Amino acid sequence: MSAGMKTGSLLSGAEEPVVRFESVGMRYGLGPEVLSDVSFEIAPHSFQFLTGPSGAGKTTLLRLILLSVRPTRGLVSVFGREVSGISNDALTGLRRRMGVVFQDFRLLDHLTTYENVALPLRVQERAEVSYRAEVVELLRWVGLGERMHVLPPLLSGGEKQRAAIARALIARPELLLADEPTGNVDPSLARRLLRLFMELNRLGTSVVIATHDYGLMDLVEARRMVLAEGRLRVEGP
Amino acid sequence: MSDVRSPARTAAAKAPPAPEPSLPANLRRNAPLVPTDSAASRALAAVIAILTFLAALCAGAAEIAVSSAGQWQGSVAQEVTVQIRPSAGRDIEADVKRAESLAKDTPGIAGARIFSKAESERLLEPWLGSGLDLSDLPVPRLIALTLARDRNPDLPALRAALVEALPGVASLDDHALWLQRLSTMANTFAGIGIGIVLLVLFATGLAVVFATRGAMAGNREVVEVLHFVGADDDYIAKAFQSRFFRLGLRGGALGAGAALVTCAMAGLLARMWRSGPAGEEIEALFGTFQIGWQGYAMIVLIGVIASLVTAAVSRFTVRRFLR
């Protein structure tokens, strides 16, 4: 794949950003500020990388978008909704519109690969028969067709990665957050997974991929959000 | 990347429904979201079983006491006693006959049985010992009156008639004080039984609170992942509730089952011993030493309640924990 491939940035002026940060600061307890005065927007249907050296605050920024931590200062809006003081029900509603791939996968060890991937649909209390075909097809597509009955402790790092990605995609999220999604796979599979994210983006999902793999980023002409020493710089289109 | 096929979602959107893909025969689906098989789970099931067993035994014992008291009350309430005291210068036999005829003439008295002098003296044997000559003692005589089941006799009128006809000699005992004490004792037993059952259920609830909090702490990552994939608090609470309800059901069934077997065995042994002299004494004290179908139903109900308490308490605890 050649560099300079265009991503589907289809932002129209009328559409509300999927995520908006205004002067956001974040510290854990009494520690130093991990993020300082971070302001940015993620447009609908956009594709971007979040990059920076290890410990720069990429995971914290993703956790802020995921609403698993609250900012120390500043405003965070997700899907047009300012999230300070948000109710639990509304929080659940927002999370159902997101998919997330954790750096450490966070697969549930007592559930099979199939059950892990089906989890976002299952917690919506959908009948298993209504999503079975979809889950199996996605598992086969990510190369886990023969491993769907296996428990995560028996999967390799790459297989866990793919299972985590499949779980994030299965509910067709409007926003996909992926923390080092290609960190444990070989370059060929990394490119294939990247292609999957781009395909998803073309179908309308906003994608944020946190990575420090410059080789991967060079494959796609996309906006880069660069975090360094807690501050954010935006590069690219 | 030319070998990349379309992602699954495009396929899922196509018009005709795809034939259901074949799944491995051993594929597990919809397993419990909260891991169930752990040493803590087994320990909690054992605690619930033991507590249910104790609660069910208490309930069974209270049931035996109350039903025995009911039997005693039933038999005692069907009789009243006339007492004729010896008096200087009076013929006690004539007084007894007079009292019997007065009693028989009273409507609602079904029968009268005079205790002979020998029978009256035998009643004193437990206190004075046997083989004594009691002829010199002024032993009162008794007449046991059986009440008709279909109509209530006018006992105050009979008492007044006896006092008028045999002043200072005859008295009527309708066992009201004894019945009242018996009723108080039965109510006390029932109250103690209910109290112990409530305490045991409360203890079960507390054990479940601690176990649930432990399970929540032990499954913090599971809870976090469930939140991230879009589960709300209620769904997570239901997942824990379902796990603990199953544990409670298992513990409750074991405890109640053990209590049922114990009660049935006790009844069987009591029947076997009934023929001997000890059996008669036990039966005199405890009635038939058997719980009826109400008792068995109560034990089963306690097992069910223990399971429901487990489920409700775990759900409540999870909701509080997540808040």
C-alpha cells in the first residue's frame, strides 16, 4: 500500500463533532498534570492517529473520551453532550455508540472468543440467534474462525488483539477508539487491520488510533494528534 | 492488501438472510458473565445451606410445639372438672351424686364421669408414693364433665347451681387459667421460632452482602469491561443477582432438603419408639412428634425465601457498589 491513501474525512459544517475537548487538564490525585490545556475536535466520519512517546498521555486521553475518568478541568463533550454530571443511563447510551480496543485487550478470560466478541450485543439484551451469524462472520474475517470456542488464556497475543478488535467493531460503533491495536501483530496483519479500520471509517465511523508506530501512520494520509509532555499538537489534513 | 475482503458488517447488511453459519458443536454460548465456580462461591453455598438447615429446624420445632399445644388445648377445652371436697358431717358420696345430676341436667354437657375414691387416691401417687393408706386423708373427689361439641354449656349457671346446692363443698374448674398459659406458651414458641428464622435469614443476608462485595472486588475488571461494552448498572446487577440466586438456590435446596430428611427421620424414629414406655412419655409431652404437611411446606418455603433473599441482597449490594 502506498503512502498518501486518502481517508474518508466527510465533515460537513453542519455536523456536530463526535468529541470536543476545550482546555482540558487532567491529573491523577495530587500528581503532576498528565494533560494540559488540551483542545481538539473529532469530526464525524473522520480518521486520525493519536501519537506521541510512551507516557505522553495517549491512554489517559482515550480514557477521557471513554468517560472512564473525568477531567480535572476543562470541558469534554461526546456526541454533542457535555459529560460533567452526566447520569449513568446517559453514560451507558454514549458508550454504546463507541467501540474500544484496549492495549491490554481486556478480554474476559472465562468467556470464549465467540462470547467475548458477542459481548456488546449481548449486554444490549439481544437474542443470541439475532447476532450469531454476524459474530461468526466477523470472527472468520479476522482469522479467528477456528478459535471461536477457545478461552482467551489459550489465544496468542495476536489472536487476542484480533478478538479485541472484533469485539470493538461488532456493534458498528459511531466512534472507534483503538489503543495500540497493531502492537502485537505481524506487519502484514497490521496492514490488514488498518485496512479494516479504514473500511469502517468509509462506512461512517470516526476512528481514533493511538499508536507510536510511524511505519503504520505513514501508510495513511490522515490527521495526526501528537501528544508531547501533556500538550496536544495537531498535524496533517 | 489486495487480499482483503469486505468486512463482516457489509455482509451482515445484505438483503436475504444468510444461512446460519455452522458453529462448532462444543461452542459455549451465553455463559454466565460473572465467573461462578470458585472456592468463595462454594463456601457461600455451604453457609446458606447450613443457615437454611438451622432456620428450617427451628421452624419445624416451633411447628411441633404449636401443633402439640393445639392438641392439648383441643382435648383440655373439651372437658371441665367438678371438685367435691370432703366436709365434716356430710356424706361425700351423696354430694358427688348430687353434683353429677346437676351437671347432667345442664344443657351442653355430653357426659359425666365420676372418679372413684380409689381413682382419686391414685392421682396422688406421683406426689405421695404408692402403697400408702390414704383412707384417713380428706381426698377430694372429681367429676370429669365432657362438653357437647355442638353447643356451648352455660358454665357460670352450672357453677352457681353447684355453689347453691353444695355450698363450700363443690367447685367448678373450666381450666381457663391452664388454657391461657398453654396458649401463651404456644405463642411464645411460635414467636421464638419466627424470631430465629428471621435472625437466620438476616445472617444469610449479611453473608451475601460480604460475599457480593468480595465478588465485585474480585471481578472489578469484568465489571469495567462490561461498562465499556455498554452494559448499564442494572444489567451488571442482574448478572451478579443471577449468579447469587443460583448459589442461594443450591444452598437453600441443600439446607431445606437436609431439614426435610431430618424431620422425616425424627418422625420415623418417634413412631418406632412409641410402643415403649419412653415413647409414651415423649408422645405425652410432644404429641406425635411429627410435622404435618404445613411443616414440610414451611421448610420448603424457608429454602425458597433464603434463595430470594440471596438474590435480592446481592442485587441491592451491587447497585450500591456501582453507585
